[in-house]
Amino acid sequence: MKILVTGGAGFIGANFIFHMMEAHPDYDIVCLDALTYAGNLATLESVMDKPNFKFVKGDIADRKTVFELFEAEKFNIVVNFAAESHVDRSIEDPGIFLRTNVLGTQVLMDACNEYGIDRFHQVGTDEVYGDLPLDRPDLFFTEDMPLTASSPYSASKASADLLVMAYHRTYGLPVTISRCSNNYGPYQFPEKLIPLMIANALADKNLPVYGTGENVRDWLYVEDHCRAIDLIIHDGEVGQVYNIGGHNEKSNLDVVKIILNQVGKPEELITFVGDRKGHDLRYAIDPKKIHEELGWLPETMFVDGIKLTIDWYLENESWWKNIISGEYQDYYDKMYSNR
Ligand code: NAD
Ligand code: TYD
């Protein structure tokens, strides 16, 4: 079995490669990644020399590169993680989100059609369902909800999902889509809430909470996510969408307070800053379908996962300090000064 993992030098893709190499040591894995600001070869160091792993630097939207790779490798399964993934960046510069997330997905599926595969799996997001009100804790995202989008990021991911389903219906491409909630865990780029707050707390810097901090996210430990995708690509039904997440809802303010408490820093570091434009209020997954059909449920509750995550960032300071000492500083100054 040969699997193409796109975006595998990023946060979730890399964790998925580690999961697959452990769970299926007989599989061959090829990672295609453009190594944008979010891709990091240091993350893949532990697998780089394995005989059943190959890294290819390339852009999923580059048709020639993608077609040559498919021609040479004859993949059985493609799992598409490659994307521009940060909402705040999409508000500043939407164009690259459309190119990578929509057109890149199209190029991959064209290659699948041309060379034949058993499964194309699209890694999606629950942000394509829009948001839920804060005062209706009884409401959850289900797979049959209409797609809507608040940010250029979620619009690009919703567009990609529609295209994936269109390729299934029109060309019979054997696809599945998963839509997960906010991931956290080792190797997450420190522009996202949890690693950013851990890094700032450890450096005694202010923790910039957008708006009131009441916005709610449904936190999914990355290993639980990888396990779910492993199940879907093997046992999931072609043409189906599976939501992944559930039962780990927290307000941003609570998340930040938990981090401060765990690293022994004062709550006075919390600074309320200007709100994100179009800021989604609440995300919450109903995992009934994947639970009933594939027997999956999240195993790591937030209280345990956040401890594992903080311990990882404490033990792997050089990984993230390397990132925040580079061009990340310019990004941080641009996004957070005068906010
Ligand atoms: P990430 O930003 O950490 O990594 C993205 C990876 O894709 C990077 O390695 C980057 O170099 C690569 N990439 C970007 N553009 C590319 C291109 N044109 N060609 C090839 N590679 C390219 O993202 P992540 O957090 O690991 O997210 C992975 C996937 O999961 C994305 O599709 C994202 O939309 C989805 N997702 C993420 C979350 C989350 O909480 N992180 C939640 C829901 C869905
Ligand atoms: P983020 O990690 O960017 O994920 P997403 O936007 O995909 O949910 O943000 C998670 C939540 O944290 C979101 O409500 C925005 C908020 N947030 C802050 O309050 N401060 C920050 O510095 C960041 C990056 C996010």
C-alpha cells in the first residue's frame, strides 16, 4: 500500500505520518510539501531516513510536479492535508488560500482521475458549517448541515469540499471528506491559539485574547484526529463526509487560564485585544456518525491533552524557538502591534 500525504511537513500531516508509520509499518509513505512558512523539515527528522518514507518538495497546485509524481509512484491512497490554514492570514491575504486550498485540491484530484487511486481523502474543517450561537449549547455541527463560511479560509475549504463531492459524482472519484474541530498537540505552528499562548506565557509576554475571550472551540487532540483519518481511509464509505471531534468545548479565555495555571504564570499576562473580523462564536462537533459507523470517539480529554502538549513544548523548546526567532517575529509585530 502506497500513500501520498500532502502537507506532511505541517502540524497534522506530520503527526499523521508518525501515526501511520507506527500503525502500518508495511505501508510506503510519500510526503509532498511545498515547505511554506508553516512547513518544517525538522518536524520530519525522525522519519526522514526510514526506507518506507520519502519526502518530495513540491506545490500541490503545480500540475507538472503532481502529475510526474503520480506517474512515478502509483499511489493507492491520497490524503490531502496541504493547505493555507490560518484564519488571520486569510483575512490579510485571501488569494493564496484560494490557489492552494481550491486549485491545489483540483490538481490532486485530476491526477487521481488520470492515474487511478483507491481513495482520495480530503482533510476538511468544521469551519465550513459557519458558527453556532453561544447561548444554544444544545446545537452541534452535523454532516448534513448546509455549508457557509465566515472567513476567506473557511470559504476556500468549503469550495474545496464542494469540488471533492463534484468529482465524486461527475467522475466517480472514490472520495471521503473529514471535517474536524480545532486540533492541538505537538508540532503545531505557534501562530495558532494554544502554542502561541504557551510560547508567550513561557517568555512572560502578554497573552493576546481577541475580543472578550468568550468564543468557544471544540478541542481535538491531534493523535485522536489521525486515528480517525486512518479509520476513514480504510473503512469509511466512499462519497461520505465524517465529522471528527466532540465533547471538548472550551472558551478561549478558559484555555488561556488553564495554560497559565499549568506553567505557573499569573493571569495578569492576559491582554484583551481587538477582535478578529467576522470572528466565529462557537464550534461544536456532533461525532455520532463516525462513532456509530466506525466506532471512533475522542480518547484524549482536554485536561490530559493540554498537559501532554505543554510538556511537549517544554521538552522541545529548540523546535519552536527556531520558528519564533525567524520571520515569525515580523508576522507577530504586524498582527499584534496596534491591535
Ligand atoms: P499547517 O499550516 O500546520 O500545515 C500545512 C502544510 O501544508 C505545511 O507543511 C505547508 O508547507 C504545506 N503546504 C501549504 N501550501 C502547500 C502547497 N501549495 N503545496 C504543498 N504543500 C503546501 O496546517 P495543519 O494545521 O497541519 O492543517 C492541515 C489540514 O487540516 C489543513 O487542510 C487544514 O485546513 C485542516 N484543518 C486543520 C485544523 C487545525 O486545527 N489545525 C482544523 C481543521 C482542519
Ligand atoms: P486559532 O488557533 O487561530 O484557530 P481557529 O481560528 O481556526 O479557530 O484560534 C482559536 C481561537 O482563539 C479563535 O477564537 C481566535 C482566538 N485567538 C485569540 O484570541 N488570540 C490569538 O492570538 C489567536 C491566534 C487566536
